[in-house]
Amino acid sequence: MGKTVTSDTALLKEYHTWLRLERGYSPNTVEGYEMDLEKLRMYCKEFGIDFVKMDFDQLQEFIFQQFKTIRSEATQARVLAGIHSWFRFLLYKDYIDQDPSELLEGPKKSKHLPTVLTLDEINRMMAAIDLSSNEGHRNRAMMEILYGSGLRVSELVNLQLSKIYRNDHYMLIEGKGSKQRLVPLSPVAEEWLGYWLEERATWPIKPESRDYAFVNRYGRPLTRAMVFTIVRNLCAEAGITKTVSPHTLRHSFATHLLQNGADLRIIQQLLGHEDLATTEIYTHLDVQDLRQAILQCHPANK
């Protein structure tokens, strides 16, 4: 029959702890799952359904209603992932005997080729940084690390000085699910990081922010939104019309490595991907490469 639920508040608190400590999910993932669970809870309250003891048909109707207004495949997949996570938690903690979400199916996320910058566009972005400004060296160091090491923006803003081993040319990065990996620091990134750290020493850093590598003018850690703004402003200055985000530099890092002969498994390790299939999206080829292959190899063209 399963354990008895004492109260919704206690159960939701236990779920939060399970997501953060036992599953090791990032704060962003936890927040997304809890937002979707709240929608499920409100739906059940409206129709007099126990949101712990739901059956498959009730769940399927909830998903159907949700997807009427959610067109994005990625968002639909995230909602389903959150629902699966909730019922896995209930099953794992013995609140239910069977997972009603087990047979739920959603859209398969289509793999869109990521936007990638050319080397010329990367160079134009770097050249657009005003090194005479107060934030110039900081911004250049950040861009070099994003492109030179392939970090996620969340990994960049949380990068700690105590985890940068400049003598060994490595950084210890904490990625998704609190998983750690060693990432090489490129010579160019290392050089610009050195310039920034010299300047950073003159900034008024808040005591609680002393170990953050990148801070704002008030001495507090940079936010992800601020890094997005910096990247987009640089693209505008460089005359780049593509839709670019900090993640575009990560895509460019991986694509340029692959194009220059790096092994896919090495790229997987550098990016911190658990599954090689996630990394395989970078095996896409430029249309011109495909055309050239036909011209050179197809017998009709010989």
C-alpha cells in the first residue's frame, strides 16, 4: 500500500532534498522540476485527484492538457522528465507501489544542428572587446575560456580561483549533477586570465566573493544573464548576425576540435558529456564539404 504521506509540505521538502542531494541535480533543474510539479499539484487540486496516488489515465489527461499550450518539444520533454522524476521519487521512497508514469510517452527531441561560429567570427568577437574599459581584460579572459575550454556558462560564472591550477595548466570544473572534471587551460586563455587577475587584485571584491574568478564591478559574482549580454553585445559590435549565446562558443570549441582531427571521445570528456551520443551532434559536416565529397568521389562526376 505504500507509506502514509504526513503532509504535502513535508513531502515536497523531502522531494527537494532527494533531487539536490541524492540525485545531484543543479539548482536550475530542481527549480524546473518543482515548477512543473506545482502545475500537476494544482491540476489535481482542481479535479479532486490525489497527486501522489494518480493513475496512468489521469496522468495522461494532465499531459494532454499541458501540451495544448506548450509547443516547444524541449519544454514538453522537460515537463515529462519532471513528472517521471516525481513518481520515481515516490516509488523509491515507498510512497507508491507502482510508477504510473512509466508508460508515458512524449515527443522525441529532434536534434537541431547547433549554431557555430567560424574562426574569423571568433576573432572578430575577440577584437571587438574594448581593452581600455574597466571590464575589458575580464571579458577577454572569459571569452578565451569559453571558446578555449568549452565551458558551460554556469561553469564559467561558478569557476573558483582555488580550482584553477595555472602551473599545471588545468581547471577543476564542477559540471551538471555536481560532477567534476579536469579541463585544460589553453595558453592563450591562460595569458589573458593572468592579465585579468592582475587587474582583479585592484577591484573591491566582497569577502564572500573572493574565490570567484569572475566578478562584476561591485565585487560580486557575475550572473549567467550578464555573460549572455556581454556575448550578444560583442556579436553586435563584430557585425555577427547569427543568434549567438555563450553556449555557441562551447559548440564552436567542440566543432573546431573535431574539424581539426580531435577524437570524439576526447571531446566528450572535455565537454563533460555522460553519453557519447550527445557529443555526436558535432559530427555534422558543412554543406560545402558534402558537395565536395560528391564532386570528388561519385563516379558520375569523374
